[in-house]
Amino acid sequence: MKNSVRVALLASLIVCIPLTLAAQQSQDDTARQVLQNAVSASLPSSSQIPDSVSTGSISYFWASQKVDGSVTISTKGTAKVSFATSLSDGSKRNWIVNNTAGVSKVSGQPDAKIQRSSALSLASFNIPAVKAVQVLQDTTMKISYMGVTTKNEHTFHRIRAQKTFGKDDAAATGNKNLLIDFLVDPQTLQILRIEVRFASPSTDQIPDEAYVFTYSDYRTQNGYLLPFQIQEDVNGQRVWTVQLDSVDCNQSVSDSIFTF
């Protein structure tokens, strides 16, 4: 009940934001207000990010085939995530991201390093409000209000976070800028879509790579408002769909899970 009241109060504020307020405030201030309100609607405290363990089912899509299985997602802080699956074909497909590095583990194959761009995309992917906290806390991110956008007959606030990498980071990402777009529902304050792209500085509106996470089936769990269905598309192709059965934000997750 408290959570619904909190969402209602915040929604009454944010509904007034659209283009009229954006004209009065700087884009950066408006963007930060929208993101912070979305965080406040989902997390009891943005200063205390919970460890979490989520379990459910997954459907992988590749080579025009669908393979089902189970999945366990473990997170710690804003930049550590473990994604472990056991599939119906007998294989296990796991990956770990720890800050900006990661590794993919597929049964019967040698471990493969996850590209830096993918690691940056996957950090905090399963709890979008935590991804927003990560962006808000990054002082190197430029955050802008891009206005109102419509997708599938649904209206969203579009918030863009852009990071221009320094020399060392640029070399590791192919000299690309990182663009993260948050699509926030103005009524519920739920983040329903995150688009992560890497683009050349001169053409940052034309992405070379695109990772899109879509969120739905939001539920209140342990005082947190969390999505129980998540989909990932890469460059327009569906990669997987996850349907969670449970999300536990009240247990400590060992750092050893994220070592490789």
C-alpha cells in the first residue's frame, strides 16, 4: 500500500514534466528528475543497492530455434551480475560481468571473454532502477531529457545518458560513445525499456551496435518494485526471454560468484 501511494505521489509530479517544463528547465535537470523519481518508485533507497538472487525460466532464440531452460540471476551492487542457465538440450550457458569485464561459459567450450561493450550493457540489466542509479552516480555521464516518445502506441519519457570515453576506454570500445536510453512510463514511473548503443562520436544518432532490454510484469517484492519478465534483443534480433518466478533482495551474495 505504501509503495502504491509513493508511486501515485511521484507520478503526479512527473506527469507535469513533459515538454512545457522541459522548456523551462535545463535538459539535464529534467532528465535527472525523471530518472530519480523512477528510482524512488522502485527502490526504498538509492544509496543502499541490494544484493539479489532471481530464479525462473528462460527461452533462448538462435538459428531459428527456441531452446527453453531454467535461469538464476545473481547481482551485487550496480556492476556485478551472474547469469546461469541450464537448457533443455543439456547445455549450460553462463556468463559473469564484474564491472567492465566479463566471461562467457558454455558447456563443452573454452571460456570466452565478453567484449567491454557487452559488459557495460549487461551490468545491472535485470533491475532497471539499479541501472538508473549507476548512471546517476557516474559523474562522467551527460544525462539529457529527449522529450516524449511513442512505441507500440505507448508514450514514454526518453532519458539519454551519454559517455564519451577517454583514450584508454575508447581503445577498448573501438572509439565509440556509449548511449543509454531509458524509456519511463509517465504514469507508473516504471522503466519499461533500456536501449544501449555504441556509436561513433560523429554519428551518435546512428548506432553501430544496439542492445535493447524490455521490462514488464512489474511486482512488489521485499519492498522493491521489480520486473518479472525481461527480454533482450541485439541489433533487432531476439536473444532471450526470461520469466522470473522469484526475486530475493534480502540475502547476501558472495563476491566469489563474480570471479573468473
